Amino acid sequence: MLVRHLKIPVLLALVILSGCGFHLRSSKQMSSIPPLQVIGGGSAFSMHLQTELKHAGADVVAKEGVWQLKITQNKLNKRVMSVDADGKAQEYELSQNVSFSVVEAASRKVLSQQTFVRTRDLLFDKNEVLGKDYEERMLYEDIENDMVNTIILYLRTLAGKYRDRT
């Protein structure tokens, strides 16, 4: 009985949402980006980026593609932000800096040169050392995931601007 009464409001909500242009979030599609070669960046970061680019629909090639994504710097940093009365660290800032350029392979023309920085804060408690080590690893993973997604979004934007110029 209750199911019968819910059918009409649910159907009405679906019709309204589809009529206003609402769409469920889908995966990041990169069908417009040219074939891309990723160079540098350290093996783990580069592999992670290539995997996510492939999941997003990009054509990542081993040899020279139409574009080359040259990662010139990939650096992880850990900086003390605050100390206690004994001079022991209480808070850290974890960060990742990635510098890269996108080069058109045929003309060697640099389309873009960028540096992205992502940071997270880590509060340290000497009574929870094991948990904080795990939290630090998770924060670095989160930073890397955010960095990879930012680069993918940037490449999508660059592909659209590049297509408009040519």
C-alpha cells in the first residue's frame, strides 16, 4: 500500500529533474584530448596519473603522442607548523608540488607550463604515534588523488582551449 503511494511522487520528481537539465554525475570523460604521452614524475605518481587518465577516457601512449605531458617536478614536503612548550612538533603541513608542461609533439610548442601545490594539515599527538603514521599516509594519498584529478581537469580545459585556437 505504501509503495503504491510513493510511486507517483517519485515519478514526478524524476520528470521534474530530467526536465530542468539535471544529470547524475558521471565519470570524467576526456574524449576531446589528443593522444598523450606522460614523461617523468616518478614511477608511482606517473603510473597513478596514467591510470586515471585512461579511466577518464584519454588515450595514453607509450611513444610520442600528439601531446607530451612533461612532469618536471614532483616533490612531497613535510613542514612543522607549531610546537609545544618542550619544542616538540604538534602540527605539520604536508604538501605536494607538481610542475609540468604540455608540449605539442609535432611543433615542440609549449601549450602550458604550470605548478600546482596541494596541502593538508596533520595534528600530531605523541600518544597516538601509530595512528598518526597511518593518518599521514592517508593524507599523502588524498593529496596525490587531488593532484591527479586537478591535472586531469586542467588537461580537459586546455584541450578545449587548444581546439578553439586551431
